[in-house]
Amino acid sequence: MTSVLEIDKLTVSFSTPDGAVEAVTDVSLSVEAGECLGLVGESGSGKSQTFMAAMGLLADNATANGHIRLDSMDLLSASEKKLNTVRGERIAMIFQDPMTSLTPHMKIGRQLAEVLIEHQGVDKETGRRRSREMLDRVHIPEAERRLDMYPHELSGGLRQRVMIAMALMCEPEVIIADEPTTALDVTVQAQILDLLTEVKDDLGAAIVLITHDLGVVAGLADRVAVMYAGRIVEQGTVADIFAAPTHPYTQGLLACTPRLDVETEALVTIAGQPPNLQNLPSGCSFHPRCPHVFDRCKAERPSLENLSNGQAKACFRAAQEAAE
Amino acid sequence: MWAYFTRRLFIAIPTLWVVITVAFFLMRLAPGGPFDQEAPLPPEIMANLKAAYGLDQPLWWQYVNYLGNLLQGDFGPSFKYKDFSVTELIGQGFPVSIQNGAAALFIAVLIGIPLGAMAALRQNSGADHAAMTVAMTGIVIPNFVVGPLLALIFGIWLRDTMFALPVAGWNNGALPNRILPVICLALPFIAYIARITRASLIETLRTNYVRTARAKGLPFRMVVLRHAFKSAMIPVVTYLGPATVFLLTGSMVIETIFGLPGIGRYFVQGALNRDYTLVMGVTILAASLVIFLNLLVDMAYAWLDPKVRYE
């Protein structure tokens, strides 16, 4: 299988009054058609910015280097005009906060149809019909009536379904879902995840699922990449990562996930704070919080190395243990 | 919506009554009276004058009388402009003020909004800074400086060119006579509207829904016009309500500088002269305009933001 979206050595930095801040460093990722890649990390780890760069939606004070290829087209170097031919058409994004991500003064139907009208040049009538079909498809009841509603007349869960419908309008090859369930009730979260699974199976699209919730990843993703302080620290299939996480950060994340089947007194946390991107620790960014830290970690930065089973990690620990 | 509109109009009646009552008694609390002069009148003449205008009656009776006349549409005679009723004075002056004010408002909106939008879309560029500097200048230079300056330029320096413009007089509303006062009236409003538009549009362009619109691959022009513009207009509309009242009721300064027979001067002169009926007349006019424009602004909100619904 060939990858639809390929990110190659992406670096994103923001110029701030206090100097440049690198939010994403040397990130390489790829997704294949019909595959779901989970991108996991704490807030500020750079997971969202990586794909904001792909959508050309970085803030004005950001600069991105590297390559992001959709087939042969380099999204990073593409002009806004050229980008607009693929955004919404071949690569779509579902945003984190459905409450504020829909235009408040436009009816749902018009917001959905305009994607088709813009990219496929369909007339208003067709746009409306296909918008209604799409609302049906994402299981919104009374689709016809919803078309004439304003966003504030819908619940959060319905609005997120509308966001998903909007992303699906042109049946894109790549769908980026940025924390699609974070702002929703737990019961609604499950429904939205079911819907995304359905979409993945039906459409054969590549899905990138950006989240800090490992439970969400376990349910939906095929592969996982874990980000810390702007870098990928571990990558592999869901089964491998969950069964045998090799990076101490991934291990920590997994340990933090509360489990109902194990009785615990207190919730587990990873000690310390996520690092300040303006002042990263020397060597491995994770070393101040790592339970297995040794001298080399403080002096040298581990690079992302492939393991035999297709997993990759950026950690010296195994090498150290082998040497001992 | 229409039911709401009519109900608001009905609520305006008690509001106006309160305004009238407060204004009536406040006016009488102020020392002095309409017939006071530097050289005091003989007491007999003063008594006759007061009797002629009903000022010898008890205050509450004057108030009841005034309200009664008002209900019949009679604002009473002016105490200072002899032989004129307040209705006549307002009837002559208000059309002049309203025409100039409406023209200035139109120009202010037509230039201010595009100027502010342009500055917002080119945020922190040279064009943005230039536009905002000009706008700030327009705000800080008072119109009693701008007015004579314009008169100097177009009335004296350009006197012999095709750009020469009359600097005073109404001349029955001839176009050239209107140009300078309208420009002078509009300038600070252009500046305010431009600044509000800029700030508001910049904020709207940072919202999540504008990001969604961009992620759909819509051309930027469409993102701005269709998704951002309407929300960005809400603060502008809020400002336009009181601004319109100010413009339509005439500006004393500008009407004095350009010698226009508007009603702006009545606000000040009426108060200074203790011209009780005239002050009441312009107060009622201004209050009605404020009430009506607030209603219009509220209606505009409902159009700009569907979350606002009046039942």
C-alpha cells in the first residue's frame, strides 16, 4: 500500500516576542488509504500543529519547513489558491470544538452545501439534496428539518455530526480528526467514535485521529504515533504499542489511563510537567520526568529508530540494558 | 417579530412620559427664567409677561397644561424666538439637520467599514498603519478645528479654482453648500467606524468557525464576506445607534461654523435662554430618536445573530 499523506521532516516554529518556539520538530509520518493513524500526546506536544500545517491553517506567526505530500502535491509549498483546490475536497478536517466551529449566522444546510458548490460546482438544489443525504448518513434524525436550522439550535453531539458530515461532503481521501470527542459527553463520545469507524470502513479514507485519549485510539486506530515536546517518541501498531510500549513516556501514558478492572487507590500520573518549548531540557526532552533516566539521556538526544517488528522508538534504554 | 416591534413602540410611550416629566421639572429647578435680562425688567412688565405665558400658574398646573397641549401635538410657543412656535422652529431646522446628518452617516458607513475591513485584512502592514493613523487623527482633531480649516482651504486658498466651495449658509440646500459641513460632520465617524470594524473583523477572523470555513477550501474572499463579516458587524451596529441620534439631531458646532439653520444650536441656546418649551421640544425629539434607533439596533442584532430572537 502506498501512503496518501506523507509528512517528511516537518518542523513548525512560531516567532513570539520572547523568541522562536519550535512546536513541531523533525516529524515524519504517513497514512495509507483505509488506515487510521492515532496521534497521541499531551497538550502542547505539537500533535495538532503538525496537521494544521498540512491544512495550511497555521497561525500567521508560524513557519513550517519540510514536506507534506498529498500524492505528488506538496501542501507546504502550495499557494493558498492551490491549497483551496484540495482542502475540503481531498483532505478535510474535523475540529475539536463543535460548539464554536460552525458559523453561527448560517443555516446548517448552506454550510454543508457550500463545500460541494465550491469544489464540484453543483447547483443549490443538488447541494441541498446531497447535504440532506450526508446528514442521514451521519445518523442525524430529521435531516430535512435540520438543514434549515442554525448551529445553536443543535446539541453538541449533533453539531459534531454536522462537522463530520461537512468533512465527508466531497468524500476526501484524508480526514483529520482533531480531538473529535473531547468536548462531548461520554455517551456521545462513543457514538461519534462509532460513526468515525463506520466512515473509515465505508469510505476507505485515511483517518488521522489526534487525541490525548488512549482509549479512543485503542478503539479506532490501526497505528499509533506518540508525540512528546514536538517530536515523535514512539510509533507502531496499536496492538504492539498497547501490549509492549517501549518508550517510558508511552508506558507512563498507558499507566495513567484509569481502568475499571483494576482497583487502585489513587490515579497514576507522570511526575513533573510537560517541558517549556522555549527552554527544552538537554538530551532527551523527557529525561527530567523519566523513571529510567541515566547519564546518556541528559547529554544526547535519542533518534527515532526502527525496531524489527515495525515499531519505532526514540529511547536509549534498551541499548543501555543490552550493554549491561 | 412584528408583535415584538409594536410592543416596543408601545413601551416607548411611558418611557417618553418619564423623560418629559424629568426634563420639565429639572428645567424649572435651574435658577433664572426666560425673561431675565442684564437690566431687570420692571416688576409689572415681568408679571404681565409671565401671565401671558402662563408662568404665573402653579407649577403642577403648568405641567398638566403642557402635557395636555402635547397630546394635541402642540409644543407651545417659543419663549425667546417671538412669534414662533416650537413646532415651527423644529419644523424648519430639523429637515436641515436630518439631511446633513443622514448624508454624513451614509458617507461614514460607506467609507468607514471598507477602510476598517481593508486594514483588518492587511493587519500590521503599512496600509493598515496608515489607515489607522489617519483614523486616529480624524478622532483627535476636534471639528471646531477641522471646520475652519476646511473653510480656509476651500473658501480661501482654492477660491479661484474649480474646487472652490461656499463656506457658509444653507442656500436652500444647494449641493455645494452641503459638502463642507457634511464632510466635517462625517470625518470623526468614518474614523470611529473604521477602527471598530478593524478590531471586530480581526477578532472574528481568529474564530474557530472562520478556521472551519478555510479548511473547507473556500476562497479567502468568500470566507471573509460570507463567514466573518456578519458577526464582525455587531459592534459596528451597536455604535451606529447612538451615532445616528447624534448626527440627525445636528451639531451645534458645525451648524454655527457653517451658518446652517439646523436644530443643533437650539439644544444649547434653548438651555441658556431658559426657553422652556424649546428645550422640552428638542428633548422629546432626541429622546424619541434614541428610543426608535435602539429598537432598530435590536432588530439588526436579530438579523446578524440568529441566536437573538424576539418573541
